[in-house]
Amino acid sequence: GGNKELSMVLIGESGVGKTNLLSRFTRNEFNHDSRTTIGVEFSTRTIMVGDALVKAQIWDTAGLERYRAITSAYYRGAVGALLVFDITKHQTYDVVERWLKELYDHAEATIIVMLVGNKTDLAQAREVPTEEAKMFAENNGMLFVETSALDSTNVEQAFETILRGTGLPGQDRVGSKQKSPGDNTVSLSAENADGTSASQAMKEKRACCLNL
Amino acid sequence: GERRGFWQGWEAKESPVSPRCPQGSDTLLQWTPVDESSDSTQIAYSKKDPSSCPTEEELFDPGYEPDWAVISTVGSRPAGQDESQAAPGAKAAPASRGQWAFTLSLAELKSIRKSKPGLGWSYLIFITKDGISIQALHFHRGGTKALLRALCKYVILLPGTGWIVGGAGIGRGRADLGAAGISEPWKGCYGTVEGCKQPCNLSAFPQHSNFEESQESMKRQLVQLTLLLRVLDPPLCDYLDSKESGSLCFCFRWILIWFKREFAFSEVLLLWEVLWTELPCPNFHLLVACAILDAERQALMHSGFGFNEILKHINELTMKMSVEEILCRAEAIYRQLAATPELPLNVQELLGLGEAKVGTPSTDTASSPQPLSPSQAPELELTDSISASQPDSSIEILPPEETGGPHSLSP
């Protein structure tokens, strides 16, 4: 297959881990000391999708309003978006709807959006229940996954699901906002090959923590 | 004599000079992990007076416990990037109580990063002036405040932006700022950690207004930059316009934090010292931006870069430029503009030129950027004239030994 370029964007509140999700995906790096993103940054990674090489151009945007430049420019041509929140900070989940609106105001109508609850490694500090976020994603036509950029959980899957689900002929455009809400939201955590979903694992972890 | 004080886990050392006037002193932080076999609820705190005799000893519970298990078991770092090893710049403590012990000179400390409140546990990360992050120090039951409060004796935390002024050169930093006509911007910044969290006057640093929620100041400066570039290099402007990049939003980071991320730390200090002087002109930072764009115009225009590639190229200039070269280029641009007859009035005002024309009604340069016709805009061939201006540069480039930086700022 030929070389295809796809562009996607990371959005969400400041400090939820967008930059580390991106560096984990593109360079397999995690930085405890990552700096606040100013304006927009940019990374690429080429992956195989089927027998085609897909070059993903991923925009990492500033979460802080005062660190954002001209926002709409970032969204141009993006086929997919990861809307990231921090499972240990309910406030970052509360504003997901606002980010979704911003995305839909500026992005193309066909953009695929995945809601990403990051920082599952901090299970003991969880403030946003998996089921609640998953339900919200379903009701708003988004895919959903929980990730940890720190321990790599589901990071590849999050990006690759977007990249696989977009722009390739014959593929269902899962998660596209054109679909009626809830009809085919895919939860990655339910699809893990080993049969143990990440969300189940999280629940077990939490139960374990609660028992302490 | 040596005066020392330590918490279990932390040990602060300093040579015999008074705290907060540590010029010439070398205050050391020594981290030693808690001895797991000891009773961690009883923490010793002691101070030694200059004659090294213990004069005070008390027991108290600072309420924290370093927890390395979190970082060493959760992480999955690639081999060779083990952050748990003491970073270069931090020497392993000789009689270490474990492999995690390290010693760090406060003179080398650039900034401290603190985990956000709300986590189940918190951590601190110390960053040296070489940009090296010491491994995260984890605290399971609080204690970061106590530690930061202790550190406030030796360094000055500049909140809001995460900047720190500290180490052995506070005195010099203060003097430099005074010379630039700036009154102690950190007033009220030190003392308690709670105090450190309060917003404080950062007017000495990249314009406080840059950080306003409305971004009005940022938008105005980008417009002003466009105005200058239009005068200086219409073909480049036309090219950027054709790539939907005419807004110069890719220069946002430069303007917001005054090129803080574009140069090495010592070079940033040099650049800021120049900018604080407002010499050779006000808004010189915009000419610095023009200088970088001028240096990169070939790459931007002749590589067929589009919107994405332009932004990527500009972002990736970080740490690849020479601040001295850029400053010389910027000054050359200033001199050419200053020598240009019939420079548009708004450009004159922006750069404080043409002050002889007192009484000229002032127009708002920000809100009325007039695209200039080619006849109005003297097209300057910058590239060839840069080196010529270098010898008679009026910008004093400080020798490297003086730029090693007392005040350390890190947004």
C-alpha cells in the first residue's frame, strides 16, 4: 500500500497528560517533568495499518487557555481527536463537554473522537468512575478508553484505533459523530486480547485498594 | 565550622554565610532515603551551629515518607533511561544509605516541580541548570510543604510561572534587576510555601500581561510583529500569507515567554538582560523574533513548507540557535530601520524612533496595523548586512562566566 498521511489532535484540560500520551506513542518516552505545552506542538509516527503505511501527524495542544494561540488552526484536516481527561481530577472530566463543543465548532464533521481517561496508574486517587465516563462517551458518540502514559496501558491502542478507523476505504468510521449516539461506540478496554478488560482490571485494583 | 540541619530524608548543608545572602556559598541538598528498618514515625531534626556543636535537637514528625516503590515498580522506561539513577549533576552521596541518595548544590538548582494537589501522593522534581531532572522524590504522607519551606531559606520561589530564583547568586540577580530599573519583583515571594503560591509581581519577567486570560496583549504583539515583518520582508510575509500562516501564530511561544524555551538557560539570561535594558529600543523582543525569521527565511520559503511544516520547523528550532548571532541580527535590523527614511509612523512608535516629531498625534499601533504598499515599505535586504554590523554592536554581550546565572526561571 501507499504512504498515507493522517492528522489527529490531542485536546483536554491542562495537566491531564496529553504531551506524555503523545511522547509515549511517538517515542516511547514518559517525562515526569514535562512542561506546560505552549501553543501547539507536533509529532509524527508511522504505523502499519493492514498493508498500508500510515504516517500520523499528531498535534498536541495547550490545555491552558492563555497558552493557546489561534485554536481553530490546529483542528484543520484532523481526522481524529483524543479528548483527554485525568481520572484523578473530576474537574478535567467535568469540562469534557466544553472541549467537545470546541472540537465540533472547528473540526470537520467527520472527525472521530475518542474520550481518553488517562492516569490509570493512579488508581487509588481515582475520582471519575470508569462506567460514568464510558456512558458519557457512548451518549455523545465518542469512543472510550482508559490509559496510562506512565505505564503504557492502552496508549498504542488509543492512537491506533483512531488511525485504523479513519480514512481507510472499506472501514467503518466508528465513533464518527455522524453516527447516532450510542449505536456503535467501541470500548477498547473490552477488547483486550487476553480477555481481561482494563476496566475490569481497574475495578479489581480499586476493590483491592478499598480493602486495605 | 559548618552549619547543617537535616530532616530524615533531607539534609541541607551550607557553608558559613548567612542564609538568603548566599553569594559565594555552596548550599547543598542531600537526599538520603529513609532507613526502612528504623521507626519512620520518629523523625530527627537537628541543627548544628557554626562550631558544629549541636545546640538544638528535637523530635517531630514531618509527616512524609519517601516512597520509591511507586516510581520503580510502575514505570516501564526503556533501558538506559532509568530515571531512578542519580542524574549527572547530582553526585551520589558517598556514605549512601541507598542507591537513591544524591547531593545537589543549590547553585545548580534551576527549578522545582511539584505534583498537583489532589493526587494520592505527591512528589517533587528538582531540575538543574543543565536541564537535568533529578528523579522524582515521592512523599506519601505529606511533607513537601515542610521541605519547600525549608528550601525557601535558600532559594526564592517565583510562583505562578513556576520560576525559581535561587542558588548562590541571588545577590547578583537582585543587583542585575535593580540595574535594569526593576524593583524586587519577588517581594513577598519567600517565607512560607503558602506565600509562594500567591500571585506576585512578575513585572520584571516576560510581560505579565502576556499571561492574561484574554490574550489581548499576545494578540497585539503578534499584530505588531506582523507589522514589522511586513516592513522588513514583504516576500516572506506574502509567502506566509499564502500558507495561511500570516498570523504568525507559530511565534506565539517566543513572545509569550520571551524565547525562554528557544535557548539554553544561560543564553536566556543573556537575552533577558538585553531585553530588560530596553536597548537599543523598546519592543526589541519583536526584532529578535524578526531576526530568527530572517535567519530561517530560506528554510521557510524554499522548502515548500506548508502550515504544518512551518510550525514544526519553528518549534524545532528550540536549542539550536545561537543567542549572540540572533541578537546581532536583531540589532542590525534595528539599525537599518532606524536609518530608513519615511518609516511608517506606527513602526517608528513601536520602536521608539522619531521622537523629534513631538506633537504628532499618536495612533494605536496595535489596533491599526496598516498593510504597507511596496512603495511605503522599504524593502531591506537583511541577510547580507548582518555580519557588517557585528563589530560595532552596541549590545554588550556578557562574558560567559557572568552568565552562569543566579536567577533561574522556568515557566
